[in-house]
Amino acid sequence: TCLATQSLFLSDADGDLTVDVQNLSCFEAMDGSIDLTVLGVNEPYTVMWTGPNGFSSPDEDLTNLEAGEYVLQITDALGCFLGEVVTVNSPEELTATAIAGNPLCNGDVNGTIQLNILGGTAPYSVSWTGPDGFTSSEINISDLAPGCYDYIITDDNTCETTGQVCIEAPELLELNALITDVICFGESSGVIDALVSGGTPGFTLTWAGPDGFTSDQSFIDNLAAGQYDVSIVDVNACQLDTFIIV
């Protein structure tokens, strides 16, 4: 007698057919497999699988499979059919996005990198390398000098993804000034036109000079001869202390 079409059961369920599906270890790994056991069918029988991208095979057990749906058709000795669809799954692609926190001031060693890991199969391990022999196995790293940091992320199935994140520091805070010296003894005709570069714009200047002179301007004039000390602070509180003699 012919067998009615039956469901394809998993290997831990009762039924005439059992299947053990091994999903892909990594995204697009081509290492999926299907292990089929056929019971209670009029022998001899034939097996035919069809699948993604024109795949076909007469073998009961399949290896080196890509992700997708595989259609099974068994034809027994009486010409009866038994069929089912088996899905081989793939992990999501292992990817990472990075957020870099740059040092606020030139010379600081307080950069940070945070990784957001997606896909693959948790748990993950991370290997970092960077400037001056830097290494770390932490997902998020801190106290970083400027430079480029390379990472390798490995998931639980040894799938890998790599990337690079660069830490950048502001340019060194500097003062360049156009100076007009006092021409004659006793005059107050000196001029300083301060030009600040580097750092992060949003500068404040604090001047102190002879005879209690103070100012917070970048252009100061009517200056007596002498030394003018200046403290320059940018928007990130980076500071430069220097002086100009008129």
C-alpha cells in the first residue's frame, strides 16, 4: 500500500523520518548540513533534494550547504511520495560599529573607543593592537593616545570581523602675535594683536601687565613697555600660559 504524505520530524520527535540540521557556523560559511534518516518506507526508495541557486542531490545526507530552504522528495517502491521542506539557517553577519572619544587637549592620553557588536554568535572576544605596543582584550578601551587602533572580533563559532578606529587630538594651542613696540621712552604706544591657533575655538584670554594692567581682549593697545603675561583657555579648558614683551 502507498504511504500518505508525512511530516518531516526533528530527531527528538516521533515519526518515520528524522532530520538533524546543522546550521551555518558563520555568515555565508557554506558549512551547513542535513542528516536524514528514513524509516517505514517501502524499499527501495529514492531521495531527491532541491535547494537554493539550482542545488540538487540524490543523497540522503547533505554537507557544505548554504543557507536556505531545501525541498525533500522521497519516492518509494510503489511510486508513493513523501516530501518536506527543511530550512538551513545562517547567523547574521558579524559586524561592529565604533564610537571614538577623542582627547580634548593636545598631549592628553584619555581617548576612548566603544564597540557595538552585532550579528554572529555570542559571546564575543576582542583583540586590540595600537600605537607604542598597545594591546587589549576589552570590548571598550580607554586612556588612549592619538593614533589608529586595529581590532579583531571573534564570536563563539570562531567567525571573525576586523576594523580600525583612529583617535585624533586637537592641534597644539599656540599664540602668534603682531607686536608694535613702544617707540619713545615713557610712551604708551605699544600694541599686541594676538592670533590664537590650535586647540578648539572658543578662546578666552586673560592679560596681566605693568602697573596693574589687565584685559580680556585679543587686541590690546596703548601699552607701556614691559612684559605682558597671557593665559589662553579654549572651549575644552585646554590652557596655554605665555608672555610677550613690548
